[in-house]
Amino acid sequence: MSVEEELNLSVAYTPIQRMRHSAAHVMAEAVQDLFPGARFAIGPAIEDGFYYDMELPRPLTPDDLPAIEERMRQSIAANHPFVQSKWPREKALEYFKQRDQPYKVEIIENLPDAEVGIYQQGPFLDLCRGPHVASTGEIGAVKLLRVAGAYWRGDEHRPMLQRLYGTAWFTQEELDAYLERLEEARRRDHRKIGKDLDLFMISDEIGAGLPLWLPKGATVRRLLEDYIVGVERAQGYQHVYTPNLAKLDLYKTSGHWEHYQDSMYPPMEMESGEELVLRPMNCPHHIQIYKQKMRSYRDLPIRIAELGTMYRLEKSGELAGLSRVRAMTLNDAHIFCTPEQMLGEFIGVVRLVQETYKVMGFENYSYRLSLRDPNDKVKFEQNEEMWQRSEAALRQALDQLGLSYYEGIGDAAFYGPKLDVQVANVLGKDETISTIQLDFTLPEKFNLEYIGEDGQAHRPVMIHRGILSTMERFMAFLIENYAGNFPVWLAPVQAVVIPIADRHAGYANQVAAALNAAGLRVEVDGRSERMNAKVRDAQMQKVPYMLVVGDKEAESNAVSLRLRTNENIGAVPLADFVAQASQLNASRSRDLWPSVAASAQ
RNA sequence: GCCGAUGUAGCUCAAUGGCAGAGCAGCUGUUUUGUAAACAGCAGGUUGUCGGUUCGAGCCCGACCGUCGGCUCCA
């Protein structure tokens, strides 16, 4: 979004956004007072708060925030009115030039209007379209959150400014509730839970962005893979294995070397002169499988799937836990079909996404139609006809499905537009999980063909699609979505048997054997600890079922069932427990136990 | 990659430029326990790495590596 668009957006501010926007001005006022010589860029309201970008004589540190906040409170207490006026362009240009505000000058130079909006509160005057609250006293509870760097106009070739983030609410209670939400988000962070539950690790000695899946995380991953492969097989996908390396030439043909080189590891040169690269995508490999033999229209669609491992050279500052890594395995597939089949195949993939999200219990997701940026000649394939054709096809499919979606300009793949399914992670940041891409480009580049009914060679269409995203990102999202409380079918340990005293060890092992025989994942906590400690540890590990066994249970062939929701079900015959748990496991239910609602889990 | 912060025991954290500590986890022993932490003892560290300043560096300075928050990019 351009700065000018952002300024325009402010016109549509809701009351709380207006108040936050005003808070941004008050923050700028405070900074101007405390840091003479500050140059200001833009300061919009954002979700939950506001920021202001500025250039300051020295870097801000977190220790500066209280003083700025305090100065803001003074301004709020003074209840300065926000005074709006319209200035002729030239006057505004002159004013900001004189005051050494080059960013404001640049904004005005890009504004077409003869007059520009000016707001002033107390000593602070700013270029602004508004609207604002009537006076600073209407600004409620404010807190500055963090200072960060941000490129001027979001362009990495332009100066880096300091961005000061704050949040503002009508009341202190709302502010406190928001801060509590942030705390909760930190508790759910997959990096923390992944460590606490021994799901994965990242070792400095292995390398940044190269996660290791620990036994428990690997168990969850394998279950997810089993699930998705099963569903795909039922829908006619054929699974393959292909190597993670390929000749550089392959990626020159595909266009990756031209458009995607920044994300690729440098080629490895062999003694023979041959150059190999770690693959950043799987499509060229699957294309070779398509090309393995002559294809008839009768063979299509051909759906080639793979849990394909690939490597992308992400910049160091972009890495984040499991959600942004350098080695990743994509739940990938490529559908090769006739142009006539494309729509039906596309719709089939969307249905698969929807079915999968239902199983996982995802409810908050949105569809993004990711289009090219026509002005970006480097990132995107230059083929006007191809882009128009594929975009039209995508829109037609979306209309037919009746999906509501928003558009993301510049979010397309280099070879074609896509439908991305966006979820918000625990920190509210949008991430792509599923993606479905229409591709007329690679079939052309690799000269793909099938023989049609007419005996002539025709060009197939490719659909690239990922349902579970990469296993890494999906795991990150799942952990946060469930806060580590995996549904029974995904829990790495489904039940812990807790013998009360050493003499119950024999029976505990019998119980575990019965669960094992039923295909349930069970551990016996045979430590010389008090039962309370064992219960606590199992709770902390978020194990769905705790099976306490003592004299009573051993005599009656039962288990005393405690759920991780803290609910104590009491004695249940062992056979009944095994039957019930097996049923919930096999059906991939998100219910913990029949009497307990899923929402409470 | 850029801006800023940050890095001490497996984990969470202490320690004015002057002998590197605690809780939990681990190990050993005692305890044999009824639904979220029994008790005692022991062990655990070239303070991310390399260099510098200093009589002396966990602490100050520089470079590098990692992590965190953003920016850019993105599955």
C-alpha cells in the first residue's frame, strides 16, 4: 500500500481507529518535544493500535518508552483540541521544507490536490487527512509497545526509519484485556510449547532455520502425513519420491533461476563441471514424471503427489521457529489436466482444503486471490496473455464456488496466480497454509503434451497445490491453534498410566499393554514419585488421558480416568476405556470424552 | 539482508569491573503415596565464539554466530 493510499484510508476510520490515529499524533508530539530534530514520516492507526515512523537523532531503546508515554499523558491531560485546516499545497511544501521534514515534503509532492489537510494539537502540527477526535482528552488508555526499524515506503533501498508501536483503547480495562491477550499469545507460541512438550528443536550447531523433529513432534507429523496421504489416495493422487537435488539447468528451464534465485542455495559445482542445486520447489521433478511417457487425454488428469523436501535460502532475519525455515517438506502435488478439466480439478482441491480444515477444526481462515504486480518485471514471468488467461480462469472458479475472497497484488507465484488460504497465527499475523496455483507457464517451458481425441498434441494445464502447507508451518500453526492440547488422534502420548504405589506396577503394565494392543500411544509413569507429582507432570505435558491405577482398579480391572481438562471421570472398566478411546482416535474426533464438549478442551 | 534488543547450568532466572549463584529438571538415598510439585544429599559452567581495553571482564569496546521484536521477503 502506498503512503498516499494509507492517507486515504484514514478517511474511513472507525471511532476507535480515529482515536488511535490521534494517539499517533500525540506520540509524535511527545517525540518532537523530547527529541528535537525528529523528522516524521507516517503515523497510521493499525489493528489494535498505531505507529509512527520517524527519523531521530539517535536510536530509541525500550528504556525511552516510559518517558515518551509520560509526555503523551501530559498532552492528553492538557486536552488540546485537534484543529483542522486546509492549506494550499505550496504553503504546506514551504512550511515542511523550512522545518526540515523531507518525508512530509515527499508525501505532499505526490499528492495531486491543490489543498492539503493540516491538523494541529497543541504545539504539534502535522500533514494529515484526518479525521481525529475533537481533542487529546478523548484519547483513552495508551501504552507504547516496542520500537522497530521500518524502511521508508516499505522499500529496502530507502532509508530505514524508526517505527514506534503503541496501542490505545477507550478504557484502561480494555487495555488490560488486550495486554492479557498478548500474554496468552506468548503462552501459545509454538516455539515455547514446542520446547516444553519436546516436539522439535533447533540447534545452533546444525544451523539456523533447520529444525530437528524430536520423537514426539515426529509422531504428530507422521500422523498428519498418514492422514493427508490417505485422503489424497482416495481422491486419485499418486504418491512419488524424488530427490532433493537436481541439475541447475532444470531450474534454468523452469524459470526458477531467473525469478527465484534469491531464495535458492548457490549451485554445487562437480568436478565434471556439472552444477547441482538443492531444489526450492518440487514442480520440475514432477514434470519429469509426467514426461516419462506419452500421455493420452484418457490418462488425464494425472495427480502426482509427494511430501517433498526442499530448501530455500531465507534471509536470516526472516527465520521464525517452525513457521519460517530453510529446510521444509511440502504436502505438495501437481495436477496435469486438460483445459476442460481444470475447473473441476480446481474445485476438487478447494473441497479437499475445506474437508481437511473441518477435520482439524480450523474455523478462522480466509481466501486470498494472489495476483501478480504488473509493474514488477523481475519477479513475475512476462507473458501478458498467460496472466490474463489464468487470472480469468481463477476468478471463474471462485465465482462458481461462491467463495468470498480478497485480492493480494504481487502475491502470485512467478509462473501464475494462486488462491491462498490464510490463517492468523497466535500473534495475529497472517500466514498462508493451503495454496492452489494455476499454471500455464511451466507446461509451455517444459513443452508438455498429451494426445487429444483428435490425435493431435495438446498442451496440458498444471495445478500446483499444497493442502497442509509445509509440515513445519502446519505444525507451528497446529500447536498454536490447539495451545499444545492436541486432539486425541494427534496427541504424541495419548494416555499415561499412573500406578499409585510400586505394587501396582504389574497392573499398570497390563493396562498399558491393553492400550498398546489397541493401537493407542501410552506410557507408564513408574517413577518413585507421589501420584500428585505424576498427575502434574502429565497435565503439563497435556496428555489427554491420565489413568490412575491402585488397589481398587487392579481388583476390578478398571482405570480411574482423569482428563487433561482437570475433569475426574472416576472408575471406568478397562475394556470400556479402550473401546471409547479407540473410537475417538479412529474417528479423528476432537472430543476428549463423550460427556465433555469439544469447546472445553 | 536492514533497524533495535538480547545471549549466564538441560529449563526459567540472579550476580557495582573484584571467589559465577538459585529454583526446577538430572543422579543417589529415604519415602510407597488416591487426582496439579514428598524429603535429604550430590553433581552440574572456559558466562554464544573470537579479539581488544584493564592489575583484574559475565559486566566495558569491536567483529562474528544465534535468538527475539519489527521492516523487506514468504510455504
